[in-house]
Amino acid sequence: MLKMIKYEYRRIIGFLGIVFGSLVVLEILFLLGSALDMNGISAFSFAVLTLEISLGYIVILSAGIKTYSDDLKKKEGYLVFMTPISSYGILAAKMISTFLAGVSFVVISVIFEMINFDIIGAEFNIKEFMNFMAFAFKDAGIDYRLAIFIAFLLFLIAFYMIITMAYFAISISATILQNKKGKGIISVVIFVVFYIIITIVADAVKPDVVTINNFSDAMLSVLPQYIVYLTVAVLSYFGAAYLLDKKISL
């Protein structure tokens, strides 16, 4: 299992090589621009770097989904399913490796942005703003560390719901259209239909009127939606693994 996670992690990092490389190049440009007082270069590189980091969520999702799609489309991908690991284990390894790749991206991004904000912080009083936000959380009776943890947990649920739904959609299209063209388009259509349905269901279970007086109220207001997301993620995972194990001819 650990070898499979390591293998899948390397595949995703390889897919993201250009992204990581561009982050490094943009950071170097920003540092050079700041050191040489070339404001145009530093401003441009900082803006593009921040934009790329913001889009990292989509990039990581795409990488995690693409590896599974490639495994079902390309002959060399079939070797993954020849390992003495169950379909459930293979999908779990893919999900874990995608998470680890995301962590790697976040760590690099945070390091770069901390350096950058430290450089420009004095001019824009960023430290004072952060202190103000920390005070605001404390004044509202919110432990910002707990808030960050819960926000991260909710993010993971939504993240894995999308990945497992994509796995399930790809598995269904591979089941229906084995060895035929058009599987990619069909899987996208299935995914979009599922996503719309889940969004409607999640919106239906959301409380109609919510009076948010504190942090607990805010969490309770989104809890029903994320229970739906978590349920969908679990069902999609087992559904994709079942199809991969019983219905797809590799």
C-alpha cells in the first residue's frame, strides 16, 4: 500500500512539475524585482504567483482525476491494477497521494507567500491587519485555530467528494463504453449531472432561516450540507471501487 501511495504521489508530482517550476520562477522574479527596486517586475510576478496559488485547488483536483482516467485509457496504466492490491486499496492510494501532493503545493505556496508578505508587509501594514483579525476572532469568542481546523476539514470533505464523484463517473463510462471512443465526454456529462443533483439535494437540506449568533451556529448551518457531501464521497468511493473490481475489463 505504501509503495502504491509513493508511486501515485510521484505520478501526480510529475504531472504538476510545470506548476511547481513556475512557482519557483515567479518567486525568484519577485525577489529580484524587490531587491533591484524594479516595482513592475515584482508587482507582476507577485500577482501571477498569487493567482496561480489560488488556482492550485483546481490543478490538484485535475491531477488526481487525470491519473485515474489515464489508468483506464492507456495500456501502461493497466499495470497499476495488476498489483496485489484490491481496487479499494488502489483508489485509497490515489486519494491519499492526491492529498499529499496538495499538501506539498500548500507548503511551498505558504513559504513563498510568507516571504513575500514579509517583504511588502511594512508598506501595507499587513501585520497590523493580521493582528486585528486575530483580535476580532478572540472578541467574537472564536478560537481561530479551531476555525482553521474546521474550515480545513470541510474543505477536505468537498475536495474528496469531487474526486470520488469523478472516479465514479469515469468508472461508469468505462463500464458502458468499454474499448469505445467517447468515454471521456460521457464521464464529464455523468459527473456534471451528478454534481447538479447533489448541489440541489445539499441546498434542500440547508436550513431556510438561520440566525447566526456565534461560531457554533455557523457550523450547524452548514452541517447538513456537508453530511450530504460526505455521504456522496463515501458512496462514490465504494461505487467506483466496485465497478473497477467487478464490471470493468482491464
